[in-house]
Amino acid sequence: MVVVLGAAALLLKNLSESPSRFFEVTLIGLTTGCVYALVALGYTLVYGILELINFAHGDVFMLGGMFTITISTHFFNLHQGQGAAIIPIVFGTLVLTMIACGLLNASIELIAYKPLRGAPRLAPLITAIGVSFIIEDIGLFFWGPNYVSAPDVFPHTKVFSFHGVDYGWNKAIVVAITIPVLLGLLYLVQQTRQGKAMRATAQDKDAAAIMGINVNRTISFTFLIAGLLAGAAGTCYALYVTTVRFDQGFQLGLIAFTAAVLGGIGNLPGAVLGAVLIGLIQAWNEGLPWHMPGSDWTQSIVFSILILILVFRPEGLLGERTPEGG
Amino acid sequence: MSTQPASPPEVVGIRNVMRARWKALPFWHRVAITIALELVLAIVLFFLDHALGYAVATVSTLLWLRRMPPLPWRLAGELVLISIFLFAGVSSLAAALAIAFGVFWVPDRYRGKVIAGVAITLAVLYPFYAEKMFVIPVFGVWPDIATGVYMLVFMMMAVGLNIVVGYAGLLDLGYVAFYAMGAYTAAWFSSLQFPTHNFHFGAVGITPSLPGIHISLWLLLPLAGMVTALTGILIGLPTLRLRGDYLAIVTLGFGEILPQIARNGDNFFGTGFNLTNGPNGITPLDSLGFGNGISHATSGFLPANYLTCCHATVLGHQVQSTDVFFWTAIVLLLITVFCSLRLQYSRLGRAWIAIREDETAAAAMGVPLMRTKTWAYATGAFFGGVAGAYYASFKSATFPGDFYFNISVFILCMVILGGMGNIWGVIVGAAFLAYLNQEGLANTGQWLNTNIHAIGNLQLPGSDSKGLDVPLFASGIYGLIILIVMLFRPEGLIPSKRIAAEMHETEQHDEYLYDVQHHEEGT
């Protein structure tokens, strides 16, 4: 409580010091939050169904960024100053990246996690770390140890102005990609037959199997969906930030995982809320001028939030308290 | 009903079918096929690299010898093999084989103790014969003494982590935080880091007027251990209530926060307070040493100062300061192993096992969960801290760059590869992986690049030269090791019986409903 109040006071002080800077940073935070939301949903989906922290997810997201760069520049010859032609190119890249990441994630599940279904709980967790390192090195092998840069194609012209702060198209497009994907996911999970199977499997695998649900296929499907989301996030990240490096996936993945825990792991709206909050906190911390710790401490702040949440409210902001949650 | 003979169980799955067919072959056919395959393999590899071909032939001979009746065939074969290598001029390999064969002639009852004794003796004598050892194919020369110190330090850490992960079953993904804590504790109290304070106590090799805190490193090793154990308790108290995977992620969080503090700790939020000297690290540290008094009393056997000591020539080998660090590390490792072994079957150790196997049942039987888990944490942290402090004093420096998440996974990989819960397995796993990390991967990479043209001619993005830089891919290699071990042998190479039984528990009963359904679909 004290921490939250202190942080709020610090934010208000910053707001009064330089409102325009504050709003600018807040908008950046919202945009980053959208990207985190896509990744966090992947964590939350997988955790909801298998109770597994899929450490490899962040690295799949990183590979998604790499795929985006390669596909858009090598296959579609994306470069600056193409005008409206970038719209089909970006869309095509997005779809291809999502498919690639979805298939990758589903095959990871088949190879690495499925044989361990009956093993002690920690076994798949340890395996997930191993897989994460392997994927990181796949990125290193094919894309090298340096930052890989994408063309900065989105126009920076403003969409709207607020207190003298411009909101550029490059940020708006990230939001424009994220929101339909989120709505689609929500529809899939809550309205379709397959979504019903996913929810049933998450609640009780044996009971779901008795009801005639193919549990293994449902789990594979969940990993596929999580991979699709990671691919979308990768595309957004690569085109918005314009640089990707092979080892970024793990860190960003952990930040996204924190977002999922913050919102209540296993809870889809919670993951989005948590991601936006984490995005804002990161942006405020790194961008505000008045007495903020700065980007050197971002990770420490994010992980402190993670630890505090897990210790004091393991069910997260929106989750329900379960008997084993504590 | 009872007249119907039981039909043999149906064999399912390609692996099992192949195995059944193989078992159905006549004995001599199997022998002939195996020998032929081994010969082909040896010959093919011989053309890749002569030494590797010989090595494969030797190893398969060894495997065959193990299956022979001991007298007279095995003995005769062993003598022949040893004399072949003697005549070929590889006397170090002949000696190694002689020792290995000798150990296997010891009766089962004493073999464990004999192996331990021989291993310790060989390790202590290692500096004397390291340079005379044969070259291993692919892996190259034997590790040098500095690598030996590195290996021993990581063995200590792996044994410490084994207490947390193997005994108590708490997955700790931030063990590197304890390593860092130990290293920085040693550095703070034996360097120029706090020049405004002036305190000397038993430090060797420095002038009394030197500013900063200088305490004898012999006191600092246990002190670092205790500070780290205290950190472990502080981290553990709020978090150990959490379930297994939440605990893992919290420890991972601490493992990321502490190194970041080390990295940014040269100027806390602009206050100018310099705790860790930031990315430049703290260097140099004082030297280890016993001081002049003890050194004279033991007539120079215990050196006064490790860095300036040792010009004696023993057994044709000039003793160097690295050797003394090596021997000290062996002593520290032995202490760690002794404590760990004594703890394993103590009251506390049995409580750890109970918690690992079933927390609820353990609590119902009156095991105090929090206290027992916290003790596991504190004990594991203690050894991590001592190892960190010792390694910092060996390198005479500590840098925040040494404490990345990779190291936590690296140590975890050692524990998993060797076999969780089994201290001997963990030691072997740690020795092998630490060697790989320090020298093995580089040597292997060199071998791959020179002998396999497809790899040697690779042009990878972002690298200036051709070929595969294997050490760059170290973490992926550990990841692969973790994956393979978890999938095919989750109890590790040298398993503890108990853990193996736990890992395969569900294979005997309790099959999941949804997998049953899956089988039905398949048939």
C-alpha cells in the first residue's frame, strides 16, 4: 500500500512538473503495453491449461520479430517511402509470422512438453528453460549476435494531438494490430466450440476427457494460439521498435509474464490489464524527468512487482483466490 | 477358462518392436553384428580424425571386456590393452587404464571407498601430471590448473544447489544471486572499496597503511557464507510459502535483481554512494595466505601468501600459486561434500526428502514446513556464498557481468545432468560442464571447424571469420542437455534411487485418462 501511494505521489509530482512530457510518456507506455499484452496472453493461456510457465514463449516472440524482419525485407522488399503499399506488405508479413510462430510453439509442445505430462510438476518447468535457451541460440545462429534492424516504415505523422503531444501513426498501428487480435482471441475462447474445450480442459483434464474432449489436441491448439499471439507481438515489436536482438526474448518474456501474474494468471482480461500497467510503469520509469530511477532499474522494478504480487496477492488483480494459490 | 494359455503381451511402438526383434536373434549373431558396427564406426571416424577412430575402438574394447568372465579372459584382455598403449608410447593412458581396471578388481563392498580415495589422491596430485597427460580426441588436452579451480568452485556450488533442488525439491532459478552475494562480501572486506574506513585484521600481503577494510580471507569465507545464508533466509521467509513454480519464478526475480544492483550500485539514484563500483567491479582483492607466523611454524608447508609463494620444486614440478589455490579448493569441496553427506540422512535431511515427496503428508506428520525449507535455502546459500567468495579471491576481482541468469541455469544443468539428489552424480556433472564451459567447448569447436568442412566453412551472420564459434552457443548447448536429460533420463546420469523412483512413479500406475483415450484412438 505504502509503495503504491509513494509511486502515485511521485507520478503526480511529475505530472505537475511537465504535463506534456507525462502524456507523451504515457502514450508510449500504452503502446508498449499493447505489445506486452499479446505476449502475456500467450503465457496466461498456456498457464491456464497446463499450469506451466512456458519460459520459451518470450523467445518465440523474439523469433517472431526476426521472422518479421526477414520476411518483410527479403520476400516483400519492404523499405522506406513506399506509401500505401506498406499496408498489404505489413498485413502479409503479420499473417506469415503468426503462422510460423504458431507452428513453432505447437511443435515445441509436441517435442518437449507432451512426453512430460505425467512427470513431477517441476520437470516441464526445467525443460521449458532448456527450450528457451535452445530457441535463443537458434536466433543467434541465423541472425547473429548483433541487433537486427527493420526498416522504419510507419509514418510518424500525428493521428491526434493531446496537450500539445502528438500521437504518431507508428504507435497507432501497433494498437490497430493489437485490438483486432485481442477481440478475435476473446471471441475464440468465449464463443466457439474449441474455446469451450479449452476452458473445460483448463478446469479439469480428466473430466474434460470423459466428456469426449480430445485433451491433447486442445492443448496443442492452445499452444498454437499462444504462438500466433507471440508472432503478432513479434511483428508489432519489430516494426515499432525497429531493432531486435537474439537475447531480448527472455527479458521481454519475463516482463510479459510479470504482466500476466499482475493481472491474475489464467485470466485473459487480467493479462491485458497487467500488460498495460507494466507498459505504463516501464515508460514512466524510463521517460519521466523528475526523480525516477531510470532505465537501469526497470528490470528490478518489474521483478519487485512480480515478487510482491506473488507474495501478497498470488491470484493477481483480477484473479480469484484458489486454495492452492497461496 | 483356465485352459487358455496366456498370450504374450502385444508389443507396441517402433522402438519396442525393434528391441524385441533384436532380443530374438541368436547370441552370436548379435555379437557379430555389434562388433561389425563398432568396427565400421571406428574406421569411418578414423578417416575423419585418426585419434577419434582409435578412441572409439578402445572404448568398445573396454565395453566388451566388462562383459567377459573376470578370470582369465578379462584380466588377460586388460593386460594386453595396457601393454599395447605402453608400447605405443602413451604411458599416461596406460597408467589411467591400469588404475581404472585396478579399481574394478576391488570387491564390491570396498569399491565405493576405494574410488573416493583414488579420486581424491588423483585430484591432489593433478598439478604434477597435468602436462604429461594424453590428448583426448575431440576435447583436446586436459584442463589446466586454473580451469581446475573453476571446476572445483562450480562443483561446490552444484553441491550447494543440490541441497535446495535435489534434497528439498525447491526449484531455485536464482542461485547466481548467492554466488554474487558471497563474491561481493569477500570483495567489500578485503579491498580498497571503502577507502574512508581503515580496518585491518589478519590480511596478508599488504602494508598496514593501506586504506580500506582488510580482513583475513580465511575469516571472510565463512563470513561470506553466513551473509549469503542470511540473504537466503531473508529471501526465503516471505516466498517459501509459495507453490513450486511460483517459488521458481520468485527466485528467478531475485536472481535478476541482485546482479542489477551490483551493476548499478556505483551511484545509488544519484546519491553518490558507491557500494559495488558498478560495471567496473571490485578489484584487486587481498591475497589468500596463512601469514608469516603459521608459515614459519609449519616450515613453509602452509604458504604465507598465495600470490608470492611457492618456488619449491616437488617431484620435478615447480609449484605455482595456482596449484595452491587448487589444493585449497579441493579442501573446501571436501568440507562441502562432507557436510552435504552428513546432512542427507540427518533429521533435517529426512525432513527435506519428506517435503520433496509430498508436502501435505510431511506437514501432517509434523514436519515444520517453513523452518525446514528455510534451512534448505540457508544451507544451499551458504555453500554458494563460500564458493563465490573463494572464486572472487582466486580471480582477485568480482564483476557484475559474472552473475547473469545463464549461470543459474548452468549450475542447475549440472545438478540435473548428474542426477538430482545424488551428490556423486552432481559432482561429476559439475566437473564435466564446468570443464566444457571453460575449455571443452572451445577445444571441441576447434576440432569441429578443422575436421568437418561443412562446419569450418560456415559463414554465420555477424561474425567476421568463417566457422562456428561453439562457446558462443554455450547456453543453447546447456539447454539441449537439459532437454535431452529431462526427456530421456529425468533422474540424471548417476541417479539417486529415490529420485528415480519418484520420476517414474506415474509410469507404473495412475495413467492419465486423456492419454488412455489417446491410445484407443491409435489402435
